[in-house]
Amino acid sequence: MSVLVVGSIALDTVKTPVEEHADLLGGSASYAAVGASFFSRVNFVGVVGGDFPREHVEFFRGRNIDLEGLQTVEGKTFRWSGEYHWDLNTRETRSVELNVFEHFNPELPESYRATPIILLANIAPKLQSHVLDQAEQPRFVIADTMDLWIDIAKDDLLALIARVDLLILNDGEARQFTGETSLVRAGAQIRKLGPKYVAIKKGEHGCLLFGEDQFFSCGAYPLEDIHDPTGAGDTFAGGLAGYLASLGDGEITFDNLRRAVVHGSVLASFNVEAFSLERLRSLTMADIEQRYQLFRLMSHFEVLG
Ligand code: AMP
């Protein structure tokens, strides 16, 4: 089964307390699509300008990512710049240049419309809804979002999340969205707005998954070296969606989702080991499987008695 990924494609400039790199491949869709491509074929929808390096397009192509939905239009590619604080958990946006992204209208090629798993990576919720309007009976719809849309487009976001199966957001966003300090309450409250499942990411502290009377708390793989946290959330979502697609067309159960969350977390843990998508370029399935097993051993504990 394939995954449809729509989101931003960017050239990023990222500064951490120890390094700064400019014009890196980035964007929510880039991380999500490459993350998903480890497990399944990807149908990719996004926009770039004439300045977008050819080598990045070839990288996507080489990763089992279908590019019929990639629009190349006149103008400059979306650019984002961010700076991380010492803890590498918090960051500030230094600049945003929307460029060709300003007039982005995500159009699904005919061949993408029946893609069974849809991942709406972070873009304006109105555009995410527009993608769903064009889809034909998807089996499972996942949406990611960010604080900006909670601030400036909450009604659009509410309309979108009524149509998705799984909403992914981070802890700060879940609190901002619901006004709850407790993430457990926030997760339950968001579920009442429509999504069958909610995943709340907690950065280096892992992730909480909420379903109906079901709950899963997944840690984060402990890393010695984090170089660039950019795109961790998008890689997580991509790995999760790709893993679900790899399961074929059986029912998507809470147990499947738990395993998908762990796969997403493993992929995100690799992604932050280098800037941009560099670590994903050399990553193998054997690396993923080995870390999955180590992660399982670290997280497991015995029954009492
Ligand atoms: P994350 O670290 O998961 O928040 O994702 C970072 C990526 O999101 C970067 O590569 C940016 O290019 C991209 N990004 C930043 N702002 C936006 C936005 N307003 N809409 C879509 N993508 C964005």
C-alpha cells in the first residue's frame, strides 16, 4: 500500500549553539516522505521554485517517492530559518519567506486520489482539507499541525480534525489548543473533536497515544549526540504512516498503531543525529530493526509477582 504525503518543501537555514548551516533540504513533506519511504511507496504533493536543486529531486526519486504531484513553478522555493536554544528542545523562528508556497494549491493527480493512507504534514489546515476533498475514500487519514495554525486558523483546524483518524501535535500545542495543562485531559478533549486517535509528542520525552479507552506511553530513544532536531516530528509522522501502509489492508488496530508509533520514534531518533535529512540518506532497514530491538529492551519491564 502507498502513502500520500502533502506538506511543505523548503530550503532551511538552521543554527544550533554549536553549528549553523544554510540552504538545507527541509520542509514537513520532505522529512515525512523520506521517513515513510523506508516502509512503503510514497505519492508526494508539494511545490518548489526554479531554484530548487535538481539533486534533491533526484534524492526523492531514488527513494521510491512518486513525483507526479510535485509542482515546480516560477519563483523561489519556500525558505525557513530557525535557531535552537541550549537544550535543543526549544527554538525560535528567525525568518520565513513563503515565496512559491504563498500560492500553493495542492492538486492530487488522478493516480493519487485513491491512496489508502494519507499523511497531511504541516501546512495550513485549509490546504489539508482541500487535499481531503480530492481523496477517494481513504482508509486512514493522519494530520500534523503547528502552533501557528492554532493561533491564526483555529476554525479551519477544527473543521479539518473532524475529518481525520489520527491527529499528531506536540505537548505545547496540545495545551495551547485545549487550555488544559494535563496532557491526558488534553488528549481526551481533542479526541472528542473528531479524531479517533491523538498522538501528543513530547520531544526528547517521547509520545502519548490516545484511543477510545486505550492509551500508550512511548519513551524516546536516549541519544548521546543530537545535532539538529529539525524535522523530528515530520520524520516521526512519516515513519508512522509508512509503517501502517506496510501492514497491508487488514484492520488498523491500536496494537498496530503502537508499533507504528515506535517505528516513527526510531526514525525520528536517527534523523536528529545529523542536519537536514543527511542521516536518513545512509540509514538502512537493518539499522532501524536493530534500534527497534534495543528500544524495546530499554522500555520493557516485568509483571509483578
Ligand atoms: P519541525 O521541526 O517538525 O517543526 O519541522 C521543521 C520543518 O517545517 C522545517 O524544515 C521547515 O521548513 C518547515 N516549516 C516551518 N514553518 C512552516 C510552516 N509555516 N508551514 C509549513 N512548514 C513549515
